[in-house]
Amino acid sequence: METAIPIPAPTWRIARLYAAFANTFDRLQPLFALAMRLYVAKVFLVSGWLKFSRWDATLALFENEYHVPVLSPQVAAVLGTCAELGLPILLALGIGTRAAALALFAVNLVAVVSYPDLSDAGLKDHILWGALMLVITVYGPGKLSVDRWLGGR
């Protein structure tokens, strides 16, 4: 028969303090998930709107600067702009969130691969956005989302 090892009282106090600390962050998780979704959505929505509002310049960039593999510059410009305008809305609202985040991850990856003059600072931004989109893809949108609301029905 095994004998239980007594745990000193200070250890229990530390465990309870840590549990309270962890519970606080558990309660904040929905807000952080929403903030993450809104941050990434804003980045791509602004980029898409800039492409849309300056279409001649966008076409010139896709023809001369961005080298998207497989697609023609015109098709790449249309698809990239549509993705950057539509997917962030889904992400912000939390509709089809995991699919939207994964699709934006792909758009982000194509942007990095297709622009050879990307600066180190720009690359770090794209890495951050990609990491956030992977977190959203793996962990989901959180409680403050249409996905969660529909899942409860």
C-alpha cells in the first residue's frame, strides 16, 4: 500500500493562487480571440481597400512587382483583392472563421513568396499575421463569434 506524501500548506496556497490567475485569463479569452480576429481583419481589409481604390496602380504592381506563381497578373490582382476584402469580414464576424483564417494565411504566404523586395520589417509583419491566423485556425474564433452562436443552435 502506498503512503500519501503530505503537501505543505504553502504549496496549496500557491496552487490556489495560480488557479485563480489562470481562471482570470480563461475569462478574458473571448475578448483576446476577438481582438486577434479584428486586428488581422483590419490589416487585410485596409490592404484590399487600398488595392481596390487604386486599381490602375494595383494592376501595375501585379504586372511589374509581384510575381504570383501560376496566375496571370490580372487574375492574381482580382483574386488577391477579393480575398483581402471578403475574408476579413468573415474573420471579424466569426463566420466560417477557421476557413477564412486559413485562406488568409494562404494569401499572406503568396504575398511573401511573390514579392522579392520585401524588407526584413515587412517579413516580420507577415510572420506575425501568419502566426495569428494559424492560432485562429487551430483554436477557433472564441465565444464572441457567429460560428459559436450558430454552433449552439
